[in-house]
Amino acid sequence: MIEGSNNLLLLTPEFVLAGLALLVFTADLIIPEGKKEWVGRIAVVGLIGLLFVTASTVMGITQPVYNNFLLVDHYSFVFKMIFITVGIITILMSEEFVKTNLTSQGEYYGLVLLAILGMNILVQSQEFLTAYISLELLSFCLYVLVGYSKFNPKSNEAAIKYIIFGTFSSAILLYGLSMVYSVVGSTLYSDIAQVLSTSGFMDPVAMLGITFIMIGIAFKLGIVPFHSWIPDVYEGAPIPVTAYLAIGAKIAAFAFLARVVIGVMLPAEELWSSWKIIFAILAISTMVIGNGIAIVQTKVKRMLAYSSIGHSGVLLSGIVVFGSTNGIVLESLGYYLVGYAVTSFAVFSAITAVTYNNNIELIKDFAGLSDEKPLLSASIAIGLFSLAGLPLFVGFTIKFYLFSSISIGGYLWLAGIAVLASLVSLYYYLIMIKSMYVDVPEQERAHADITVRWPMWIVIILSILMTIALGIYPDPLVNQLNEISDLLK
């Protein structure tokens, strides 16, 4: 690794992203009414260009920046590319909703871009205050986006709950950080790890501080018992924002947790041996409660919210094996996050197309959708089958990789519980599929008035193709993810 540097060129993607957000805000003031959809398209074109900028400036580089506060490496590069791609898909999904419901479209798209900026900095942070500030930038953007349907009482309620829970979790995290700083005298991951790894060091203040930091992160991830905000927020938020929360925010939070565990906890063997047990218990409770409560849900968004909680438990199971599998599990975790994103977009994009201009929210309201809109119902069905882990789809491959890594790491019993949780999830996914393909709608041609514009079709078709392609031939993606496993070697 090259020693600390203040090379601004390494932060070119972040500067370009901030400039793009300002450009989108400005474009919204200039572009006349009736052509506001071009604001979102400017954002999409800018993000596509940012993919090339990111690849050309930081790909293959491993270098700390600004006295080791940030680390530009392959791990951050991979996740930056994921965040930008998620942003592109989210904006394409949002076009019809934004056009129909919002007057200031640039604000919406600008917040999406600034949220990506927060994710980018978060994933390359090597110091807690920098990570905290970037996490708050992401959170503030999401608070506003959740409440963007300002004339919808549920959206207002969701935003208030999200702000309260988010602020509470941030305060706990910051308080824990202050406790660790009082003992260590530094907020750098490396400095904290060095002190915690000192033979026999178990300062109760530092241990309590680490606990508070983990609780704050667990709130962001929706880990049981810190999950209660997720169903209400997912239900009240506009459906494209729900997708962004379930996919982009979740990936960023887990990438952050992996950085913290690798940088702070793994070097302290005594500390990590205790936290592995705690993470395993939290993972099991999250899988059981998430999938168990999802079974009885009658609303689509709440079902997907509890499903998301269940997947958080599966991902946390992978964190448990850090340090036991020579880096294989980190590669598997990255693959799981990518596969989960692709699959979730297949589901959320089709549901957005069905629900954005009406009041459909119950699972039974999707009855007969396959007769009226076969491609939309196929997208939802393929996505749900993939989330359940059925073969031929990426969901099966990602679970096979992750569960194998967990087993190799010596936690076969934990992998077994994760497999059983996936089987349970298949039940409530089949309820949704049954509604679309078997049940009879309460009124004839219930979904005949659904119109889907080309940006949404792009998302739906690409999501379906990638869900199948990455399940059958995952090698290109897996090879790209191989290098991030170096962090655990």
C-alpha cells in the first residue's frame, strides 16, 4: 500500500458527483414546464458518465487519502460502482412517479445523487467521524425522500418515524464513539484496533462504547430488535424510495459494517470472539422474526419490509464468519448484495408500475395481474422466486456461495438455520405469486389501465435478464469480487 497521500484526483468521483447534484438542482430551475423529465435524464446520463470516471480514476488503486481518513481501494471501487448503478436504476424507476406527483423534480433527483455521495464516502472511510458525517448525509437525504408524498398521511408518518429512529440511532452511535475516543484518544479504525488488540485490554468504557456503536449500526441495518421502524417506513414511503431504502441503503450499511468489523474488531481476537456469538444470535433472531412475521402480512410493502429484515439476518450470518474463511466470505457477501439488488429491482420496478397511479396496496389487489400484464407479473414472480433462492436464478447462486462460506467457516448450524429461513420465505412469496396467477380479481380488467413508460421497461427487462444471467453464469461478477476478499487475507 502506498503511504498517506492528499491526492485530490483520487476523490474525482466524489467531486463529479457533487457537481452533478448541483447541475441537476440548477437544471430544474432552467428547464421549462412540460419538459421536466429531462432533469432526471440529465442525472442518468451524468451517472453513466460517472461510472467511466470512477473506473478510469480509481480502478486498481490502493491508496490512503488525507492522513488515512479515507482509503481508496478495490473494495470501495466495487461498491462505488454498485451505488452508482443503483442510483441510475432508481432514477429510471422514479420518472413516472416524480412526473405525476412532484413539481420540483430536481430536488428529488438531487437528493438521490447526494445520498450516493454519502454512500461513496462511507464505504471508503477509515475513521469514525468521517463515517458518521457521510452516514448522516445519506440519512438526511433518505428522511426527505421518504416524506416526499407530502399530501399522503402515511408518507408524513413514515418520515417522522424514520427521523425519530434515525436520530436516536445516530445519537447512540455518536455517544459510543465518544466513549471509545475517551479511552483510545483517536477515531481512526487502525488506532482503535491497535489499542483493543493490546494483550489483556478489556477497558469497560471502551467495550461499552463499541457496543453503542454496534447498536447504532444495527438500527440502520434493521437488525432485530432494532427493526421496528422498517415496516412503517417502507409502507409509507413512495415505492421508488422504498426500493432505494431496501437496496441502496442496505448495501451501504452492510459495506460500512464490514469495514468496521475488519478494521476495528478482527485484530482484537478476544473482543471478536465475543461479538461473533452476539452477531450469530442477532442473525438468527432477525431471520426468524423477519420471515415469521412476513407470513401473516396482507400488504405488499409490509411483506417486502419483513422479507428485507430476513435478508439482513442472512447477511449478518456472513459477518459472523469473518476471520475464519480466508476472505471467501467477503467475496460471497459482496455477491449476495449484488444479486439481492438485481432481484429486488425486478420486484420493486414491476410493483411500482402497478401501484404508482392508484391505491393498490394489498396482496389480493394483484389478483389477475398475469392476465392483463403478463410481463409485469413475470418480473415479480421471477424476482420473488430468486429471493427465495430457487435454482436458475441469481438468488440460488448467491445463497449457495454465502451458505457454503458460512459452513466452511465452521458454522454449519448457522447455515442450516439460514436455509430453513429461506424455505419459510418461499411460502409467503408463493402467496403473492398465487394472487397474480391463480386468484380471480374482484372486478373485470382490474389492471387494464396500467401504462408503463420506456424508462420503467428498461429497468424491468434488464432486471429480469440479470436475475437469470447472473444465476446461470456468475463468473464475470465473481471474478471482479475476488479482489475484495484481500481485506480478510
